Amino acid sequence: MKKSLLRVGMGMLLVAAFASCQKLGPMKAEYFTVNPNPLEVKAGKVEGTITANFPEKYFAEKAVVEVTPVLKYNGGEALGTPVSYQGTKVQGNDETIQYKAGGTVTQGFSFVYIPEMAESVLSLRFKATLNGKEVQVPEVDIAIGCIATSTLADASSVSPAFAKDKFVRDTKEVTEASIMFAIQKSDVKCNDDVKALNKVAADAQNDAKRTVEGLTLVSAASPDGGYELNEKLAASREKNTQAFLKKQKNQAAIDAKYIAQDWDGFQKLVQESSVKDKDLILRVLGAYQDAEQREKEIKNLSAAYTELASDILPKLRRSHLALTINVAGKTDAELLEIAKSNSDSLTVEELLYAAKLACTSGNKEDAAKFTAANAAQNPSDWRTQNNQGAVNFAKGDLSATKSALNNSVNNGGANEPETNFNLGLVALEENQPNQAQQYFGKAAGVEQLGEGQGLMYIQQGEYAKAVSAFGNASTNNAALAQMLVNNNDKAISILNNVSEKDATTYYLLAVCSARTANDAQVYSNLSQAISLDANYSARAKSDLEFGKYWTLDSFKNVVK
């Protein structure tokens, strides 16, 4: 019995001694796997997972370890969310790691990206206790560098939307006159209105910008008196009026006709009058189509007919003249010249059109001047304010852009597609893709909407959707979307078709070339990019896309 108790006691002492001998040594980088590695920027964040594989007999039974991901970069660091793990003999709610068997655990990390993180190191920082006492466990680096290719998406390269003009170059002027006739008479008596019409026609003959398009003549008789009589009377009035106009030397081509009984004119005048029994007269007109029956029924309304005879019927005994003059507007050259020298004399439509002309011809400076003049002269027109905002955006002045677009919203542009599209571009420039999505939802019909949405999807990390939104666009952003889904050959094809290649175009081509192991094109395109924008030299030196080239002299010579 004593021997048994002795053996039990000795066993307990050995277990206690064994437990007290367990240690928590330094963590090794090989214990940890990071995905992705190298790190990547996506949707404005650096995110991923860390898988820890603790070996057998490492994690002490009475140990508690808090693990914090830390992204270190030049000038600072960002802390991830800590996660704690515990040994099998710790009373707690943390995930438990076996001592003898070891164990595998996974935790995530997420950091809001800033440009300095392109050169960074992902480390793990530990806060550990063993048997209730703090233990020092050194930090361990588990990933180096961060690919930031997605940040090459550029909102400023997207063309803003300009509101369209309603410019009409040639207009028509119509001058009207009426020759009135006495009852059952067709002799023509001139009046001041007819004289004025003849003068307009004569003046047009000596004005290069004014052309007589035609003169319509409609002669009529009032509905009273019988159809046969009125037909002869109306025809005679037409004939006599034409002869009179020729004597007046009116050279306009005349389109003439006559109306024997002008019932339509009669009905219109009655509707506009306050004649007695007005509604009853109108019901008679609606009930009877026969002219004689109409006249009979109306004459039965004796009191009303007397008023009709004095106030309505005389106005229908006439020849009505309508002279149409085609007025030629300013030529493109004239508009551009006036816009430069005297913009105040142009209408809002003419200035909108002049700005479009200047922009189309490549004279963006004049286009900007005309747009600014229009915004100042016509501040309450949403289009002028929208277009000023578009010009400001193209210049890179985001503050002025927002001010002008706010003016557009306040002057009727709140639901206009162009203004909403431009507000979306501002949101993208400020890395607020979700806000941009709201604006783009009200921008249907804008030609470049697909490009704006493609950029929005890149910023949201929805790369497949970005590819779809860009469609067949040949732009840097469209190529970048292809690169982000690892379709580098397609990206190269798009970049080669970019109409106005810039530094970013060549830098993206260099990245694609590095991915496809085309060394000569890496150096050639990178050289072009740096010649256009020296900032790409520093970027290339730290860009992991070129990591395998960093130590090569050919690369160093390009980025020096």
C-alpha cells in the first residue's frame, strides 16, 4: 500500500515538474502562411488571412498568446485586430491549441491602404503569458511588400460629361397681315399691316442672310349667305389679292387657296368670344355637318345671331397673308470670332455651341474661356454650371469642380445625367465608389458612363464587373481591369490602341511585359513612362511587379 501511494505521488510530481518545464519559445516565420503573398491592395484595403501551424510540443498547456498583425511601413505602422489562443490547461474562451499534437488556426487582417504601404512588412506581434506570468515572444516578419497595381486606376483620365446645346443656326420669321372685305365685296384695300409685310419681303431681297421662303394666302368668306355665293366670293377675293400683291412688287412665291365658308374660323372665334348663347351655338356646330342646316339653326337664335353678325362674321371676310423668311445664323467662324471678342453679345446656346466647336478642333483653351464666359453670363442655366464643373475637373481643380456642380444642382441640374455623372467622377477621385454608384444610377445616357462604372468597380474590388463595364473601351483604366483579372495579353492589346498614350499607358505596358517575361519591353516601356513622368522611377524601384528585375543592371540603368 505504501509503495502504491509512493508511486502515485512520484507520478504527480513528475507531471508537475514536466508542466513547469514547458516553455514558450520564439515563433518562427515558417509557422505562418500568408494569403495573398505578396500582399495586394484591393478596394482600397490590404486584406488577407494568416494560417498558423503550431508544431508538436510548442504551445505550452498553460500559455495564452495574443497575436496582432502589424503592417509596418516607412514612417508608421497599422495594427490589425488581435486574436488570442490558449493552451489546454487554461480556463478561458479562446481557441485552444494542443501541446502534444500542435494545431492549425487562421485569422484575418485588414488595413486601410495609404501609399506608404507599397513598401511594407507584415509582422506578428505577440503578448504572451505562461503560468500567469508575462513571457517575451519576439515579433516575427511573415510577408514583405505590397502590390499596389490597382491604385493605378485614375478618375482624372475619364472625360467629364458636357451638357449639350440647343443651338439652331437658321431660324424662320413669320410676318402676318390680313386684308378685310366688306360683306359680299372682293375689292382690295391696303392697310399698314400689308405695307409692313411687303417691306419685309423687299428688304429680304437685299439681305444676304435673309431669304424669302414663301408667302401663303388664304382668302375666305363668312359662312352666311349660301355656299355657291360664298365660293365665288372667296375665289374672287383670292384672285384680287394676288393681283394686288403683284402690283405692290411683292416677289415672294405665293401659295394661294380659298375657303368658301370658313366654319373652322367661325367656331374658333365663337369659342374665344363671350357672345350670348355661346355654348348653344357650339352645340349646333357639333350636331350638324350640313352648312345650310347649320346656318338655319344659328339664325333661329335671333338675339345671338345679331351679335354674330356684328362681331364675328365680319372677321371672317378676309384674305390672310403669312410671309416666311429664312434667317441664316452666324457661321462657325463668325461664332468663334465673336466668342473671343464679344461673348456678351452671344446667347447661351451660341456660347455652348462655340465651346463645343473649339473643343472639337482641339483648342481646349478657347473652349474653357467660352465656357467660363457662359457660366458668368448665364449663371442660372444648369448647363453652363455643369460645363464649368467639367472644365474644372479636366484641369484637376477638384474644389472648383465641386463648387460649379453644386451650382448646377441648385439651378435645375439635380436630376440631369451629365451633372450626376460628373458628381460621380468627383466621388471616385475622392475614393468613394459607393457614393459614385448612387450618382451613376442617375446618369443614364451619358456616353462615357461605362468607363465611369468600370473605374467604380475597380475601386470596389469587383474586377470582373469592371471588365464588363468597360466593354470595348481602349483606355488605361480598361486595360488595368484586364490586368487585375490576369488577362495580360488582352491588356497589352488595349494599351497599344490607346489614342493618346501617356506615362501611365507605358507603365502599365511595362508591368504587363514583366508579367509575361518580355524583358526588352519592360525596359523600353518603363523608359518611356519615366521620360513622361519622372515619378514612375521611384515607383518602379519599390513595385513588386518588377521585383525580379531590381538587381539587374539593365533595370537599374532605366530607373536611375
